[in-house]
Amino acid sequence: MFDLAAAFSSAIALIAGLDAELFAIVRLSLGVSLAAVAIAAVIGLPLGAFLALARFPGREVVLVALNALMGLPPVVVGLAVYVLLSRAGPLGSFGLLFTPGAMVVAQAVLVTPIIAALGRQAVADLWEEYGEQLRSLGAPRRRVIGTLLWDGRHSLITVLLAGFGRAAAEVGAVMIVGGNIKGLTRTMTTAISLETSKGDLAMALGLGMILLAVVAAVNGAAFAAGAWARRVSG
Amino acid sequence: MTSILPLELRGLGYSAGGRRLLSGVTVPLRAGMRTIVLGPNGAGKSLLLRLCHGLIQPTEGGLRWSGGLDEAALRRRQAMVFQRPVLLRRSALGNIRYVLSLRGVARRLRQGMAEEALDRFGLGELARRPARVLSGGERQRLALARAWAVRPEVLFLDEPTSALDPAATLAVEIAVHDFHANGTKIVMTTHDLGQARRLADEVLFLSRGRLVEHGPAAEFFQAPATAQARAFLAGELMC
Ligand SMILES: Nc1ncnc2c1ncn2[C@@H]1O[C@H](COP(=O)(O)OP(=O)(O)O)[C@@H](O)[C@H]1O
Ligand SMILES: [Mg+2]
């Protein structure tokens, strides 16, 4: 039996001592997940806005598929990206496999459907309110999409946070395409799973506490920023 | 520039959910006159304005603007002020610059034109204020300023004062007068009979989705031709 209290106190010592390895892992995790969310936002938000406004045959099928993709298992995404990026795969020439770049790609794939689907809902709600006014003003489709994304920024921040939470918490995809290489592709989640299996619970717990704290801090900051923005800009 | 007026409504009708909400509206809307659309709640006044403005498509009959312009060009000649206007999440000034950019006004001209429109409606001080935190009366004045900035040939107003206090209502009535004096055709609904008397040159009276009476305002108010209009003017509850 391990000593839980001892594991906790050494976890805190690692954090308090600004352990270099620990912080390199934290930095990499944050960088990968933020980059993935940024890419997913650039693709997913306009896609979601388009799906909120466009009417075309087969739209329902696309929406159902998109909602289903929100629940993609990370290991499946990891496997698919692995196959694409592997030396023999169609994108193998980029040499991305087992680099942070591959992890960004995998997490972006994982998060894009979430941002597109939740973003679609947010934009559709806003369109209810704005639709006739924007048509009255004579806004063409492209302008409408941009306007709704900008005016929906408060609720879309929450959508991006949901995407970030998903990316930061997943382990399957980064494990497969990153390989959990020490000092290169080891993230908080892959490290936690490794340290736990090795029995180094102090490190695992320390990382787990930091992961929770980071996710909580990002959400708290976004919430506060949103509340402030809503108050000053209505 | 050729005029888009008169607007000819011909047997205009609209059905939804298996109900005929508006039918058989045939009337010309001519330049120079302030047309006030009156009628009890649910008569179809808002539907009529939305049909005219092109926000919904008629399910029977149709409407024809003069001048043979395409839909986008027609839209640029019109503006509409809603009962509760939707303002964008940006400053009052930004709201006006936005619509100027939609109308293709050169960037360097937008600022001056937007400021002029705000000043005209007494909003100069509030130019930098986020539009969505303005009071009800200020928001409606901003909606009017936004319409003013694009110099519409036709302005539709759907119950623009029904949520406003007397001072804000007066400001809207003055604005309607100014638009009219500058040559903009006014088509407006209201449930305020005093306001209708003050503003109307011509009245369209709707009841249960039909155009029951239309003619010069003086005649309508002094000698309504139908029992429905008499009852409406007498303030009786009807539907
Ligand atoms: N899209 C719609 N679908 C079904 N009914 C509608 C729709 N739009 C308006 N109506 C109904 O049409 C009638 C006329 O509405 P409206 O034009 O808003 O009346 P008002 O004269 O009070 O402005 C009302 O009974 C309203 O409920
Ligand atoms: Mg109405």
C-alpha cells in the first residue's frame, strides 16, 4: 500500500519547487492544446456558422454526423492521424509523427467537430434574433457569418473552452501520435498515465493537480472576462 | 436616379400554418405621402410591412416596385425600423459605420456620415457607448439614425414607439417628420390613434388580414366608411 499523504506532499513539493521536468510537461501540454483549439476554431467556427445559416439537401445528415463526431474516441482519432502521418501514409513526407505537431493535428481533429457543432447552435440562436434585421440592412451571406461570429463572441468563448477542456483532458490521441517521448512529446495526461503505471504516484498526483488547476484557471479567467465584457458592452 | 415608387401591391396575401393571415391586399404606395397602417392586434400589419420590405415572400399575389431594379438594389433603397431594433454588439457609431460599409460607402467617408447621423438624433455624446447598453429610447433613436445614414427612399416603421415613454415617442415622431420632409416615403404601423392622426397623410386600415379601408387620413378619421373602422376608432375591442 502506498502512502497517500506522502504522495500528496511530494507532489506539492514538486510544484512548489518549480520542478523543471514538470513544468516542461505543463508547457508542452498547454501549447499543444491551445494550438489545437486555435486551429479548430479557425475551421470550426465558420463551418458552424455556415451550417447554422445554410439550407441545402442533406443538411440534417451533416448535422447528425457532426453531433456524432463530437463523441469521437480520442484513440480512434489518434489511430487515424497515426496512419495518415506514418512514413508510408499520405502525409508521411511531413515527418510529423512523434512530434508536438502531430499531437496538435490529432487534437485539432478531435476538437473541430465540438467547436463546429456547439458553435452552430450558438450562431443559430443569434440568427433567430438578428435574422430579419440583418436582411433588412442588406448584409450579404459572408458578412452575416462574420457579424454573427463577432456578436456571438461571448457564447462562442464558452464553446472554445469546451474544446480546450476536451483537448487538455484527452490522453489517447496524443499518446498514439506523440509517443509519450520524454522531453519531446510527453504531456500532462500521458505522463500521468505513465507515472501511475510506474508507481510514481507523487509525480502523477502533482501533474493531476496542475491539470485540474490549469483547466479551472482557464475557465475562471474566461468566465470573468465574459462577465466583464457582457456588463460593459451589453 | 429613377424612383422605386410607387410600390404596387396586387392581391398580396400570406398564409402560414394553414391559416390565411393576409389576403387580397391591392393598393399603390405612392411617394410623398406618409402611409399609416392601422388595425387591431393580429390584423396583419406587421406581416404587410415585412412583405413589402421583402423579409418574407407572399404566398399569393405579389408586389411590384417601379424602376425595374433587382432585389439587392431595391434593398439598398429601403430601411426598416422595428418595434425592438436589433443593434450590433459594438458602439453606437460602429452600428452606423457597419451599415454604411454594407451600402458600399467609402471607408474615409463613413466616420463623418455616421457622426452626422448620430448628431441629428441627439446621440453625438453617446457615439462611443456600446449600443446594447443604451436605453430604450436611445436605442430606437439609434435605429432611426442608422436608417437616416443610408438615405432610404422608403422607410418602414413597425410600431416604433410602442415600447417608449412620451419623450422618446415624441423624438420618434419628429424623426418621422424629418424623414418625410427630406423626401423619404413613410410606411408605418402604430396602435396609437393620436400618433396616427398627427402623422398620417393616408391610412390603410386592416382587419383580420384584409385591407378594409384606405384613403386620405382626414376622411378616414372624420368619416370612416366601414363599421369595423368606426368601431376601431371608437376604441371598441375587436379582433
Ligand atoms: N410566421 C407566422 N406563422 C404563423 N402565424 C403568424 C406568423 N406571423 C404572424 N402570424 C400571425 O398572423 C397574424 C397577424 O400578425 P401580425 O402581422 O404580426 O399582426 P399585427 O397587425 O398585430 O402586426 C397574427 O395572428 C399572428 O399570430
Ligand atoms: Mg405588429
